[in-house]
Amino acid sequence: MFNFPIKSEEYERQRLAALHSYDVLGESFEHELDLLVKLAAQIVDVPMAYVGFVDTDKVFLKSAIGIEEKHLILPRDLTICQHTMLVDQIFVAPDVLLQPELVANLMAAVDSPLRFYASAAIKDEDGFPLGCLCLLDVVPREINQHQKEAIETLAKQVVTHLALKRKNAQLQAQTLRFNEFVDIFTASPEIHCILNRQGEILFINQAVTTLLDYTVDETIGQSMWNYCFRDDINKTVYTLEEGLKNKQKQFALDFRLISKHNEIRWISWGMVAKGDRWYCYGRDITENKRVENELTKLSFVASKIDNGVVINDANNRVTWINNAFEKITGFTLDDVKGQRLGDLISGPDTDWSIIERARAMTQQSKSFTVDMLAYRKDKTPIWISVYNTVVLDEDGKVESEVEIIIDITDKKKVEDDLQVLSLVASNTNTGVTIANAQGEVTWANSALEELLGYSLSELSGKMLGNLLSGPNTDRTSIAESRDKSLAKLPHSLEVLAYKKNGEEIWLSVYNTPILNDKGLIERQVELINDITQRKQVEREMVESREQALQLSEAKEMFLSVMSHEIRTPLNAVIGMTHLLLDNDPKESQIDDLNILKFSSENLLHIINDILDFTKIETGNLHLESIPFDLHTLCVDITNSLQVSAGKKGNQLILVYDDQIPATLLGDKTRLYQVLINLLGNAIKFTDNGTIQLQVKFKHSDENNTLIYFEVRDTGIGIPADKQSYIFETFTQAKTDIARKYGGTGLGLAITKKLLKLYDSEIEVKSTEGKGTTFCFEISFANNNTNDQVMAAPAVANLFTDKKVLVVDDNEVNILIAKRFLSKWGLVIDFAVNGEEAINKIMANTYDLIFMDIRMPGIDGFDTTKIIRELVGDYYKNVPIIALTASTLHNEHTKFKDSGMNGHVLKPFNPNEIKEVLNNYLR
């Protein structure tokens, strides 16, 4: 009677997929369509109605009215709905009894006999039938066209309701997923943010608080660059702009951000440009950068340490070695790179089982330590200890290996020697102990028992350092020794210990740790000797050195005092001699005065020799390094000696090399002293002959110039057997030299010692009766700066209206100073002690002050310090020149420290005084 269309299996599969997409077969959808079904029943006026959804093999009745619960799920093959849903129009059976083929199916849905059945197909927007809206009654009935249209409309409303339900479910799912994404972004430890093209933050997650201490509200709307480390901004912006120009959309950058509390964080950024937005996520890599920096330092350290370091890749192939490894094995990086280390350093006697076990441990991601016999590149056998550490990646797989290679050949030799030692230890005089890995004694020989007074039973199980320590024992050294033992390092120790009877004893302890095949300490062997006697000798040597230092200080003080005490009266003698010669003496007095002048100056020369020699001996003489003109110095020296040479009928010649630089750096005064000594001796021991000073350029480099000096004379010469000791103190070539020619015998000794300060040696060549040649070389520093030699100032004859204060407690010195200074037009004032000088300086204005150093009460140093501390530029700037008879180097330092501008050495030389006046009163 009915002609229902037949659909394919593929169609049925698609229909079922459409049905299931609405999620209407479960219990949660039992009453969703109650109102629509109730309205349909009311429109047709039937007691039973439902919506039936046709599944694979069942039909599910939903929002059923007048149907018992047991009939809400029916077998599909017993229902007519599976057929009627396939037709396009409403299906109506006014009287079921008139259609027998329907009776069986319809009767399955209810217990009472049905007479009326109508159904409208429920089809989704794609036309797939999902089921039917069904109306039932126990009496026959007819429905009009309006009722049919209403039922069809309600069937469509069912589809609309289903579509709306599915849409809501999808929206809820999307909302849930969105919230989950938001939760992920919010809870993520990484920064997630959205920026506009100008870099303003449109969205950012809570990670900004965790990493940078800013709240989300503080950062929204702010420029990303406000938080960027300033040094990284230009580089980052440049990279982004260049990438965008090249159509690049994705970027991976590392740059730093500044937290709210000014902490710097390294962030690794992933940035994607899309439209007018930047989508960014950043991971904190501050720790990675720190580790990376540490690794860089580690690689630098590894390249400098004495132990070999080898880095292998995951396949046990060498990628890097340090210099120490090359020294230990002879293999270069080119030799081993890409090779397996065990293959290269093995040899005929290498235990291959050790290498195989090591490789097996690496494959198990385990580190290891082994000792093995290896071979250098030249096939020399060596024992090495290998400390291997595996570096794992995030997945726990081996990423690389780091191996520390230690040459233990010597240690192995010691172990072999210890085996021999153990045979004789019982009979040796040296104390021997064997301890376990913790340092507890397990055995000691009889020599140690006798040395310390403890028996083996008393020592056994004890740590020797604890047992022998006392009130004066250096426990820190013992602790350091134990640390070295734990580090498997052989070491030695000298320590004050105590015998059993309480007697102090100094012990020398040599500790050797013995390792097992696993590289762990098995035992420790110590050789112990009594060094009490040696320590006593060392203590006495220290005391002797302290006494020598005290003696040197006393000698230095004596030198200072004697210099002052001797030069002070000499100052009077020489000063008065100069004054008398300048004061138009009678002609009959001139010879007498010249004799007095010569004798006093000769005495001063002898004193200077003695004091200079003493200064050199006590280490108080130091060379200066200032610019000077060597040619001018040599010319001045030879000119000053021409009169002396002429008196003896000698010709004094200077031969100077023009290749020598115009200025050099050195101690002009000490070089002057050397040349004067040599030329003075040459003149002294030559009559009617020739004396030649030759100065020759040898070679020069960027920093230094080497100059050769030679003083040659045609005098009496030096006997060959005397030439070896003429440089000794108070020694002359012949016994009658001092009587015949004068001198102290110190000149050449001082010359030799002065040249030693220049790192130079003087040589002598002489033939008795024909003459003598002295020569030496000095390396002067080049004057590479703009410093120039100070030109000798023009000496002024008058210093009219210049006021000078002379502070000196010696009346003779005051008299001499007054005579000298008054002649040159100076206004002179005097003070006899420091207190009077301070009062006069505060009451008057002076252009220059001469300050004696040694005075009763406040000495010259303290007086100068007090003046310099007074308030006012005058007190800070007035020139103060020291008057001193001392030539000690430390006093020269005190001049500067106290605020003095310079010094003049007693006895006074009028020319030196004039030069000082000219420098400070011009």
C-alpha cells in the first residue's frame, strides 16, 4: 500500500551522523520538546503523541504523552516511523484497522489497540530525516488541512529547537575552550601578550607579575619598549624592521626586560606579526643565560687548568680538548676530533675491559671514574685517571660527556714505591702509618711508636691529627690536609704536635692516598719525620734576620746623625771660605784661603764618598729617571776638569757620538759622579799625558738606548796582579798611592756599586807604565714623552725687595746665610726654631723660606706641615726649601710628604743657592 523510498548505506551513515550531532538520544533530552508535543496533541485532539528519533537499530521516544515508560525505546524494525520519516509530506492513517500492514508495528508502542496514526518527518537543514512527530488515538479520526499544516510546522519547530540546542552546546563548548585557553594563558609561567604596531600592550597575562612584578593593569596600554633594557632596544627594533621589509612574519629574539624593582630578566621571545597586531610569547631564560655565561667562564677556566678536559658528543666522539690534554697526551684537537678517545689512547697493555665498562656506563647515562694505562701520541705509556660526567638533555638522554683527564703516572709510581716501602717500613727510622679512607690509623711501624710514645693499640682507630693536637697546633692546616686527602691529592704538611708525654715535637708528614680500581680512596699512607731541630734553626734564622734589620735601621739612623753633625761645621768652614774669597781679600791671603777652600772641599769629598758608600750598602740610594742631555753633561764635566788636567800638563779630550739621542731618561747626578770619579782618577795618575772620554752609541729600540762609555789615560797604569781588587773598599793598587796621590780608596768601589744600580759592570784594561782604560755600558730609557731637559736658569745678580726667612738653630749657618743672601739684594729675616718660624710666617709675608731639618723642639718637617695646614693660599703656596746635611733617601721622601718644595744640601754651594732663588723668585 505504501511506497517508501530506499536509501543507500552511505546515506544512512550520513543521516546517523547528523542525528548524533544533536545529542538527543540520552536521558538529558527527555523533556526538551514537551510543549511542542503537547501543542500538537491539542491541535489534533489525540490522547497520545511523541517525537521519535530513529537510531541504528532503535527508536527513542521523547516528550511522550499517553505512552508508558516501558515503550519509550522500541526496536527500529517494529516501527513505522523508520519509513514515514523518509516521505516529504505528513503521513496520516485515519483508521489503522483499514491498513493491516501497520497494525503490528503500531501495536508495539502501546498496550491498547490503536485506530489513528499520523506522523510528520523531522528533517534537519541538510534534509537528513532524524525521526517523526507522531500522533496516536484509540478511535478513528480525520484531520483537516489546517491541522496538517500545523503539525508540519511543529515538526519544523522541532528541528529549529534541535538546531538551537546544538548551537548553544557548540557555543558553550567554545566558551569553555576559550576560558580554558584564557586559563592557560593566565596561569602560564611564560608571558603572553598582544601588541599593536606601535608596541602598545593590548593584552598580557599574569606572568608579567611573576616575572617583572608589574600588575596587568599597570602594563595595559603602555609601550613594550618602556620595559625593555635600553641597550637592547635599537638592535631589537632593527631586527624587526629588517625582517618585515623582507616579508618575514615570525621572529625568534632574545632581549632583556627591566622589572619593577630594576632587576634584569633575559626573555626568549617568539613574535608573530598578523595584520596590525603582534602576538608574542616570552620565556624567562635568565637562568639559561647565567648558565651559558658560567659555561663560557668554565670553558675559559678549562683551557687554563693543568688537568686535561675532553668534551664528547652523544656518540662518544671528541668535540673539544684543552691545552692541558695536549700536553698530557701529545694529541692535538685535529688528531682526536670526531674520534673515540679510547680508540686513540689505548695500546698493547691497555685493559680494554675498563674501556668497555666505561662505554657501557655512558650508554646507561651514568658517570664514571677509572684509572687506566694509556699511551701518548709518541706511544709512551702513561697512567691516567678519567673522571667522566654525562650531560643529559630534557628527555634524559645523553647530550654530551665531560671528561677530566689527570696524569697519575707519578702517583702510580709512588704506589709501586709504597709496595716496596711496605717491605722495609717496619725497619726504617722514618715513622710510617697506614690509615683507612677516613684517615683512621690501621697500622704504624715501630719507628713511629718510638717517635711519639704511643703504641699501635693506642693509635689504632684514631685520627692522628686529633690524637697529637695540642694548644699550639695549627688545626686549620690539619683540616686543609684532610680536605686534600678526600680530594685524592698527595700532599705534605709540617705541623707542631705533642707526644704522649706532652712534649712538643715538629713533624713533617707526607700523605699519599691509595685508590682502588674504582677511583675511590682505599687507604692512606703517611711518612712522618721529626723536624724539630730544623724548625729551631729556622726560628733562629728569623731572629737573626730581625736583628739584622734592627742593626740596619740603627746604622741608617747613625748615618743620618753623622751626616748632619759632620756637614754642619763643614758648612761653616766652606761657607766662610767662599765669603772671604768674595770679600776682596789681600793678595797675601788668597793662597791661604785657596788652600783652606781646597782642604775643606777635599774633606767634603772624602765624607761624601763614605756616606755614599754607606747609603749604597744600606739600600738607601735609588736612581732617578728624569730627562737629561747627555752631551751637555759630558761637555760640562770635561770643561770643569780642564783646569785640573792642565795643571798636570794633561790634555783632556771628549769624543762624543752624534747618533746618541738628544735627551734620555736616567739619573744625571749619579752618572756625573761615576764619570767624575773615573776622570778624576785618570788626571790624578797621569802627568803630561792624554785623558780621553769616549761616549759611543751602540744600538737602540723602541724603549731603550745602549750607550758605551770609555775613560782612557796614559798614566802610571795598574799592575796585572792588582787589577782584580782595585774595586774593593779602602783599597789602592800600591801602598804608597794614598801617600803620594791622596784619596780614600772608595772612589772605584762606589763607581762599581753605582753602575750595578744601572745593571752595568765596569771593566778595566791596564798596562803598568802605559796607561789604563775603564769601560762600561748603560741602557737608558728613551724619552718618548714631551718632557724636556730643564734649561739652566740664568743666574740673577740681584733679587731686590724679595723677602726670605731663614730658619736655623746654628748661629754660624745663620751668619753664612745672611752674608750670602744680603749680597744679592734680599731682605733677610731669621728664626732659630720651629715655633718662632710659625709665628713670624703668620705675622709677615715671605717670598721664600729656607727651613733647617734638625732643630730642637719642633723639627723642620713638623714645622712645614703646620704651615701647610694653616688656612689661606699663602701658607699653601709659599716656597719652603729644606736645609739639610743628610742625604738619606727616606728623608727625600719626607721632604715631599711634609710639603717642602725642594732641598739644599749643606755645606752651601753659592751657585746652588742662586739657582734655587732664581727658580722661585723670578
